Amino acid sequence: MHQHASDICRALRDWRIHARLGQAEIAECLGVTQSQVSRWESGRDLPRPHNVDAIRRLIWGADADPLQALTHFVEQSSQHLLLIDMHHAIIARSRPLRDTPNPLERFEWVLDPERNPAFAPAWRRFVAILEQPSGAVGLTVTLPFVHDGEPWCATLAMVVYSVAGMRICLAEPRFAPCERPGDIRFEETRIAADAPDRHRLSLWQA
């Protein structure tokens, strides 16, 4: 039960951060105080069984399997989202990324480590995190490239965490023209249940 409650706390924090919600908003939904949500997310306190059930319903719905619910969320989203499993396979795409043509098809080579060696270090780090994770990990890759002689920038924001015993990555790829080529950047944000704050590390800037 202790481990189950800890997993729920991590899932709550991951879900809240991705949903861009504050702790006060979550507290209002759950009928608790903001400080109680803070203690759960930091690992200073664990929710009681009735709180665990309420958190599960908030994140995944009353009856839905967590992975199934997340897959449904991605598939129905109007954002540019991908759901990637621990074998690096895309298991769900949002509506804009299922349309033809779509930006992912157009710029697929940019995020291919074999066709674009500049992306290879970021890809290797992503694979390593899927294989040996520690808490929830946010990754942001900023990758400049040239298309039809014009400077562009790819931004890939990823959150890697556990859902139903599996390592899952929720990714948001963005491609946009820019005024001039910028730097390659790779940032990692680690979110641990026993740490009150996020820990951000810029692994490299080239």
C-alpha cells in the first residue's frame, strides 16, 4: 500500500505539471488543502485510501485503465502530441499528427538519429532514461536545422514517467521557422517524489 500510494503521488505531480495546473486547483478538486497536495507531491505525507481513489479518478477517470486513458487523451488532443512506449515505438498520435500532410511527416528526418547525427546524442540520452529511470524526467531538445535554404528550429519537449508499470514518454514536437540558426540545446528536468523542487540540468549547449 505504501508503494502504491507513492506511485499515485508521483503520477499526480506528473499529470498536474503536464496539465499546467497549480496545486491549489488540484486541492479544490480533491477537497483538501493546497499544503496537503504539496506534502503528497514532495513525499512528506502519503494519501489515505479514499484520497488515493479520488486522485486516481481525477487523473484517469473512474473506470479507465491508466495507459488506456492516457492513450485516449493523446488521440483526442488538438495539441501536437506523441505517446512513446519503452521500446521507442509510437503507440498514439494526436489528431493534428494523424492528418496528412503533417509537420512530423515533413520533418521526420530531423528527429532521426541516423539521418540527422546532430540529434543522436539527445536520442541516446532519451533511450538511457527509458531503460534506467529515476523519478519523472522532463527533457527539452532544441535543434536548429535548414529547410529549403531557410533556418528552422525543432523543439521536442518530453516527459518520461511510469504508467501502469510501464515507462512511457509523452512528447510534444514543434517545428517553426526562425530568424537565424541558433544553438543545439538539451535540458533535463528531474522530478522526484522525495524532492520539493525540480532539478534542472542543461546537459549541453553546442
